[in-house]
Amino acid sequence: MPIEYKIDHAKRLIVARGSGVFTDSDVFGYQREAWSSPEVAGYDELVDMTDVQEVALPSADNMRALASLAASTDPPGGGTKLAIVAPQDFAFGLGRMYEAYRGFQSASKKEVAVFRTLPEALAFLGKEGAETR
């Protein structure tokens, strides 16, 4: 899978790194696998797309479905954040579109933002110095 992730329990953070060709099925698989455990409820999330060379064009319906699936795993109290690192223009635009779709979900409690650099994303999450590799 071109998405690898690790869970940093001490920092209450899931770090996902994409590489190669990023597809809808990869993202849905990551979402289901990483967030299926109740022990990560309330964790922040960092999705780093720096090493993604190509994004297979997702449909608007799949983007909405992913936003809905992700929102369904948000803890009811909110207070969590998702930072997407997307230095490439196309990936950045898709990240912003995902941010908008998440905002349209009534179940969404996670604050989502898209950044060009990892330091900006870590600052947003309040996780400066977190291990991301």
C-alpha cells in the first residue's frame, strides 16, 4: 500500500505518509485500518503527501464518501486536528477540496487544514518535534 502509517501514543498522533501513486482505494483502506481501533480515538492526524508522485483522480462522490467515513470516526467532543502536507499544487488542491468536504459533514468534529510544509503542519497540530518518519 502506498500509504504507511505509525501511531505515536505518547504524542497522541497518527502519522501517515503517502508515496508513489495515491488512489482512492489506498486512502479508504488507510482510513478503515488506522482508525478502526478505539485506542486512537481523540488522536490528531498528520497525512504527508510529500513523496506522492501521482494522484489518481478521485471522483467527487468518492471524496464525499471518504469525508463521511472519516467524520464517522471523529470523537463526539471534537478537539482533534488533521494536518495534510501537500507541497505539490495538485495534491494541495485536492487537500483543500477534502478540507471543504469534511466541513460539510455534520458529524465532522476534526479541524482540518492543508499546508505546503511539514513544519507548518506540525505547528498547527502543536506537535513540533514529533517523529514523522
